Amino acid sequence: MIGDLLQNSKAYLDFKKDLSGDKISHAYLFLGEDKLARRKYMRLFASTILCRAGGCGVCDTCDKIYNDAHLGVHYYNLDGKMNVKMAESLIEESYKSSWEGNDVKDDDRSSGASKRIFFIDNFDSVAPAVQNKLLKVFEEPPKNVIIALFAGSTYAILQTIKSRAKLSYLPKFTAEDIHNELIKDGYSRSIAEIASALSDGSFERAYLFVEDEGYYNQYSECFEVLKNCKNSTMVVDYIGNSIFSKENIARTLEFFSIILKDVAIKVSGAKTPYTTRNRDYDIQLIAEGYTTASVAMAILEVNQGQAMLNSYISPVTVAERVLFKILEAKYKWQ
Ligand SMILES: [Zn+2]
């Protein structure tokens, strides 16, 4: 389960070490692109600190945390729209000496159970002016408060804040992890196969894909095109395929890229596992026309097509170019 994967992550084990050594920081910065995993990690983090059994998952405290109903756990900026006003309310809230409904006994005051936790998600999207406003809680940390920031990267985070928060990386998951999780969740093999291949290690992305069966047909069609498109006349026929429509072409190129990378693994004889699953025979068939150089070229051409889409070049032009260039790479680099 994602929960197990997170509990075994370095970020979590390091944090547990802090906690048991009474070296818990007043500010953390957790980096990870996967918003779903971030959300799960927040609950795990809070329950580990606040639950007297270190996050048992079944007590009243844990139950409240997992239902987002614990009064000592505050969430900010889940929607990425934090403004100065919200920052001010966070500051005010964090300096309050205790929270209402606090049933912590006096002898628990010094332990983690009396802490309050403020999560700020999407911190890399918080405007510099808002970050500046928040600087106060990092410079003069409120008592018994832990601020935990979550972001995809540190790029847009003020140095003054970065330097005051303990940096930790959330794990990136493998396609295998995600595949197994989806099967456990009761999704069919075919759906789990595509969603994990596409996930790029993100549960958030994987779950977006499992919600829509149309993805699977498109994915299968991409294999067919790469297997069968053998000459320029066929290119012209394929351009009309719905996988190259305005709505679909971006994802088609993403699929092409994933498939061709596996083809590159096949051609080079590398021991790296494939990203696609249960498609070994298709990969082998596609690989037959390629050398390592030509498949590398084909992947570059797909990337080039993605860049063209981003500069608003028409889908038909992009599709035509990518298919021709893939053919050309195959013959030129034999
Ligand atoms: Zn508990």
C-alpha cells in the first residue's frame, strides 16, 4: 500500500529518528511531485506525532486525523491559492497557545501529543509576497507548533525559508509499486497496466488514468500504429486516426515516448525492466526495425513533436512530422 511505501521511505524514517531523539524540527520541507502521496504523508506525519502510540491508525486521535477532523492539525493551500490574508490567519492561529477541545493531560504537554501541526501544501506555488509574510513563523517559531511545507521542487521557495526548514524527499514510486497498488484496489489488469505505465511514478497520475477507460484504447492503438506504420502511404492514412486529434495527440506522444523507451531497452539488450507491462511481444515486434541509434532518434523526434505542440503547431502537422521522422530514423540509421 502507499501507506506502507511511505512508512518505509527515508523521509519518514529520518523523521522518526528526529522524533525519538527529541530532535524534532519546528519546520520541515517535504519535496515530492505526487500530490496524492503528499496528502497521505501529511496524515501519516500528523498521526505519528500526535497519536500516543506513534500512529497506531486505530485510536481516536488517528481516526480524527485520517478524517481531517483533528483540531490540532491545520491544512493550508491544498488548492494552491494561498494569499496574504490566509497567511495572516495561519500566523494568528499558530501563535494561539492551545487549541479548543484540547484534551491533552498536563503530563503530556512536553510530548508530541500537545503539538499542533500546520501543513502548507503546494508551497512552490505560493507567491513571494505571501512567503515573506509567513517568514515570521519560521524566524520566531510559535511554541509547540510544527510547520510542514510540501512542494514539487525548491525552485520557487525563498532562500530564507528553505534555510529554516529541514529538507526531506518523499519517495518516487516505481511502476511496479503502482501496478500492485491498483490491483489491490480491485482495478483490472489491463487498467492497472496502462495506469502504472503512464504514472511516471506518481499515484496521483495513476489514479487520474484509472478513472477513464478511453485511455486504454488509445494506448493499445499507439502500439498498433508503431507496429504497423511501415511506409509513407500508411502515414497519410494514420494521420486521420483519432489518437492524433487535438484532444488526444499530447497523450499519444506521451505513449509513443514510453513505448519507444522500452523498445530502446529491448534493442540495446539492457537489463532495465520495461515501463509497459505484459506487452513484451509487442515491444519485440516494434523493435525489429530498429537499431539503438534509430530508436534514440525516434524518441528525440517524439520529444520534438511534444515541443511543437507546446508552441501551438497544428496536431495534423505534428502527427505527420512525427510519423515521417520515426520512419526516416528507422531507415536512415540502419
Ligand atoms: Zn493512534
